[in-house]
Amino acid sequence: MYTEVLEEVICYHCGDVCLETPILHEEKAFCCHGCEQVYELLNDNHLEAYYNCDINPGISPTDKNFDFLNNKAFRDRLITFSNAEFSKVSFHLPAIHCRSCLYLLENLQRINPQIIKTSLNFGKKDLTVWFKEDQLSLGALATLIASLGYEPHISNAEEKSQNTNQKQLFLKLGIAGFCAGNAMLFSFPEYLGIEDGSLQHLFGYLNLALGSVAVFYAGSDYFSNVYAHLKLRKMTIELPILLGILVGYGRSAYEILSHSGAGYIDSVSGLIFFLLIGKWFQQKSFDFLSFERNYKAYFPLVVTKIANGVEETAPLEEISIGDRLLIRNQEIIPADAYLLKGQSQMDYSFVTGESELIPIQAGQSIYAGGKHLGEAIEIQISKELNQSHLTQLWEQQAFKDPNHKTENWENFANKVGMYFTMVLLSLATIAGLYWYQVDPSKWSNAVVSILVIACPCALAVSYPFALGHGIRWLAKFNFFVKDIQAFERMAQVDTLVFDKTGTLTLQSQKEPTVHFKRPLSDFEWNAVYSLAFQSTHPLSKQVKKLLPHCSLIPFEDFKEISGKGLEASFNDLPIRIGSAKFTHNQLQAPEGFISSETRLFLSINQEALGFIEFPWENRPGIEALLHRLRHQYEIHLISGDKKEHAAHLLDWFEDQDQVKFECSPLEKMEYIQALQKQGKVVAMIGDGLNDAGALKQAQVGIAVSDDHLHFTPSSDAILNGSELPQLGTYLQYAKFGLKLIKASFLLSLVYNGFGLSYAIQGNLYPLIAAILMPINSISMLIIATWGMNWKGHNLMQQKIRLKAE
Amino acid sequence: MYLMIGLSLFMAIGFVIAFVWSIRTGQQEDLITPAMRILQEDEKTNNL
């Protein structure tokens, strides 16, 4: 049914291009045995419909074992409910992406009858499973789910969602809406000027009851926030708002109770409703993303401990100084330690950003965060987990205080709010005193009108709406901003600092170039392929990708020499791949700046043949991005790598002072600090691995990630790698948002100015002031929504046009 | 007249209670999945 004519074979399960020879099964091609196995498993359980919901829906599975979840510490944390018959557990499965996932995951009980039922929350990517724990352990369940391609993300103890908060807001929003709507109904006779004494009083009391609920329940956050800020001697925008609400409410209560008028509870509760809508709008959260990961997210959750010669798994938190651990190939070192047994190629790229591997012999010390490549080793922990070289970075001030950005950031609304409050209060006092002297019948009208009409609800409404829409639009472009404060800071950035590796440059997608003295025979190519197949070195992986049509052939005398290369004989023909020296190649003087680390040399029968070059390449579109940005921003480049690796980028950074190489993670952070001391508003753009500190320190830390569902470091915003060339446009969009707010604020000032001039003269009836107020709010809401959407649509169209070209 | 007001109040309060109940029991928590779930085909009924 699905025969391939193209050269690229698409995996029937996961839809990836098969890099190696595809595996054929029932006339369907699979890229790996994992995909094939999932297919078989689904077929055996009559779940083929999985493939009908979507085209190539699957995810290549992992063979990771989750048996460590059976450890009591994990079990107790994950299982939310358990009785004699069943247990209930929730997993976060970041790989969920389509209808097929829903179909498969909600039919898990057909694959394993010990599963009673499952329920998926698609938005949050959470799967809740009810299962019989006495027959199916938690670890086995997680392993089963992982083997289908949905590897559960097991979080650290600290990661917690703020669900209850949102529920509260929903409740308040609903109640406020209810109060506002009904208050309007009861005020209807008043609007029409119908006078009917008894009903008027009844409606008045009903209104007052509704208004009290709206002000004291729905608006309770305003009371607590203002109180908290006043205690810190700070005035925020919320103070004049609360003042307006309270004065309006107080006046209405007085009128109603003294039967002197109808009050304007409808306006007051309407205002609260609008304000809460704004709040709800700004709380837009990306449930499936985590912006707050700390270093522990990088580490394994469990380690293999060797105690009295027996291997056992233990949660990471339980290890201490002196423990012996077994570290297998590709595992990450959890704490500073000594190497006891074996030898290792340590990949510190995560810690330092350097791409070279460092050979480590027994007895030498190794640092947390290094990834071990090679045969399993034994290490002895020399420092506590939280005191190691790597984690010290997180002990810096920026990390200790989770609010250091939001608290120290004077946002526009609060800055304005402060002056606004003072001007307003003095104005009201002066007008009140004046009228008290001149015409005592007018003073209360004047004061109330001033406070009500000048209530900066326009700003309070337009701010969350404009920025909330902004966040929503950017998320459509795969640029996820943490909150509206981060969005606002983004608009004020004037300096951009880029990290190099993984951000501006990528391991090239371009074909590596082959520089051999003579063409190789098929046999020789196969030999190179077979040799590379034995190793997990990054270059070996590249070779495997480069030679998809080669096949494995037998060999003898295989040797892997750390830091040098690989060697084996094929039909008594010795073949070596590796460094220039190891393969007796003459290392030519480097042409330009290109470094030798990305070259793989070859010798056959001790004859040097040349090398294959694997270029690091700029991300597509980077040159244009830098070209555009450097006119608008000051741009910097920092990198943990050596200068030679970045020659192709240097042209874009005019001033050599703005380029810094061989930075440690801490130095990167200090670099940002130095810029901030000069009064610059810095955005750091990095991949979040070795520049986590810098991301945290900068006013805006933007993590560039090609796989944001699986890995999102601590940052203010997460940008999909393919969107990086558009960064300038998105920053402009943020600027536009803030401009829009300022413009609408000005407009409302003008509008309020007119009202105020009447109010000061004591000619404005509070009722009219109270009608003007919601009209003002609605117009601000419309301006903010319309403006941001209009600009967002423009961006979208621009993007579609770009893609078409 | 007063009966009508009483009735309308009664209804309005009923709606508020319904709303509070729906939030408390988490009915608004996942608005995406049920919409997708209903589109799943029940192709397996004949097998059972």
C-alpha cells in the first residue's frame, strides 16, 4: 500500500526520513527497530486506527527503563491515590501532539489489561492512569508508555503548578460578571427614568448587596495587593483604581441607604468585571512549558550506586560524599567526583560550551555536568551535590531570588500609577477644600467625580489586554513568552547578547565535504562506516549520517584509542579514522580560521588519505538577522568556544570589544552584569545550557530551543530555533505593543481631562462620571485588542509571504 | 410583580451556584480533549 519510489524513505511510524537502511515490515518502511516494534505492538492489539487519525503520527520510542520509579520516594510522590484495587497516577508526556496520540493513550487498557482506564488532558499533555498496582508496577507502566514513544517527564520534587490560583480567578470573574449583569438589570428603571418609590428602594438594596459581593469578594485581590505594596511604601497602579472603586461604592451605599439616590453600583461592579477579565487575560499560561527549571532538571533522577559490591539504584538526592557510583556510556556526572575505575571521554559542552572531548584517566577529578562517553566507569563522589562546580552558578544572587526581575522592574503601568495617584489625590483635596469654602453643597460631588472619573482603569485594562494579545500572537509564531512583564521588558531592550554554539551556529545540515587523495572503493567506504558505527563520538555519528547506503562488514582487532581515533583490520587491511596525527596525515596550516576538530582523518594501510570535513554552520537566516539588528541594537557575541570556531560570524560584530571567547558560564553572567551596570537593557539569546546564568541575569533571557517540548531551560521566553531569524521582527512587535499602550493611555488622559475639568468645577454628576468610566474602559479594550491583532495579522501575512518566496 | 422578582433572583442565584460547582469540580480545566475525544471513531464496537 505504501511503496517508495523516492530516494528518501519516510518511516511509516514516526514520519522521519530514514537515515540508515529502512527496515521493511509488512511492506511498510521503518527507520528503526523501535518504530517497528511499536507498530507491531499496536497491530497485535488491534489499534491500527492509530495510523488513520493522522499521517505518520508516531514518535520514535526510547528503550529507557523506568524501573527506578518503583523506588519508594518516587512512588509516593507520583501516585495520587491508591487503594486495594487500583492506584491512580499522572504522567506528563511532552510528546503528545495529535489526535492519534489521544486515540492510543486512551486505549492503553487494550495493550495491558492491568490498566483500568486512562484519561488524557491534551492541553497540559498530562495522562492520568488508573491501574492495578499489585499486578503492574509503576515502573513497568512508565516503561510501557515510554516504549510507545511517549517518554514520561518525571519532574523534580519542586516543580509544581499554580492551579488553584487560576481556579480562584475564574470564580471571581464569574461572580463579578454575575454581579455586574444583575446590577445593570436592577438599575434599568433608573436608566429609563421610571420613578416608583417602593421598587426603587428594593432594587437599591439588591444592588447594594450585589455591589458588596463584587467589591469585597471579586475585588479582594486589589485590597490585599495595595496593602502589601503600601507596607513596602510603594504605590502601584492598583491604588488609584481601588480608590476609585471604594469611593464609588461608598457614595452609592450612602445614597441607597439614605434613600437620596440610586447610586451606581452597576458601573462599579462592571469596572471590577473588566479589570478581572484583563487579569485573566494576562494570566495566559503555557501549561505545557516550564520556564522555571533549575540545574536539577539536567541531571538524572536516579543513579546507580555501588554499595558492598552490589549495584542498586538510588534517587539522586540520596547520594553523599564518598559514595561510589557506576556511570554508563552517555550518562551525566551528577556531582564532582574522582574517577576510580576505567577511563572516560568527558563531554563538558554542557558546562563550558566547548565542543572538544577531554580524556580522563583513573584518579583524575571530574566535574558535575560532564557527559561520560565510553565504557562504564566507577566514580567516587567528592563534593555534595549542591556544592559542585556546576551548581555554584545557581547559588548566585540571580538564582536565589526568584522575583529579582519582576520586583526590581519598574514597569510602565506602576511608574505612571505612582505619579498619577499623587496628582489625583492632591487635585481631589484641593478641589474638595475649595468647594467646601465656596459652596458646601458641591464639595462631595466634586471629590467623588474626580476620584471616579480619573480612575486609571484605562491603563489597567489596556495594559493586560495589549500585552496578553501580544503573547498570544508570539506563541503562534513559536515564540513563547513567560508573562506580560517579560513581554514589556522585551520592548525596552537596547542590547542583544548572543551565545554562539547551538544558538547562532548549528552542526551543519550541509553535506560534509570529502577531501581524499583518491576516490574510495565501496569496500573502503563500508569499512569506514563499520568503524564509525562502533563509536558514539559525535563525529562518528556524523559519518553514519553521511553514509546511509553503506553496510556493516566484519572486521578484527578493533581498538578505540581515547582522544585519538578508531582502528581495525578489514581483511587484514588496517584502517584508522581519527585525528590527523593518529592517521599519519600531515596537518596542513589551517586555511582561514577553520579548526581541525571538525575534520575526520583517514588512513588505509598506514597511507594517509585525507579527511572529511564537517562544517559548523550558521543557522539559516542568521546573517540577515544580524545585519538588520545591528542597526537597531548594540549586539554582542559571547562563546565558550575558541575564537577559531567563529570566524564566519565575526564580520557581523564590528567592534571586537563586543565579542568575547572562551567564557565560562560564570563569566558570561558577569559579562551581562557589566553591560547592565552601564545602564543597558540586555536581552541574552542562548541555548540555555552553559549560559543559564546569563539568561537569568539578563533583563530578558531568550532560550533558543529546537525541541522546546522536551527541553526548556529557565528563561523568560522560549524561541523555536527555526524562528530565530525573525527575532528582530518579534522584538519590534513587543515595542509596538508598548507604544500602543502609551498611545491609548494618552487618549484616555485627554478624555479624562475633559471630564476632570467639569468635575473640578463641581458640575459633573457622579452618575455621569460613572457612565463615562466603563465607556472609557471598553474603548481602551477595543483599541488594545484591535491594534495588537492588526499588527499580528500583518506579521502572519509577512511570514506566509516569506515562506512562499 | 414581587413574585417575578423573586423568581428571577432565584434563577440567577441558581446559575451562580451551578457556575461555582462547575469550577469546583474542575469542569473548566480541560476544554480541548473532550472536543477531540468525541471525534474518535468507535470502530471497535463490532469486535467486542
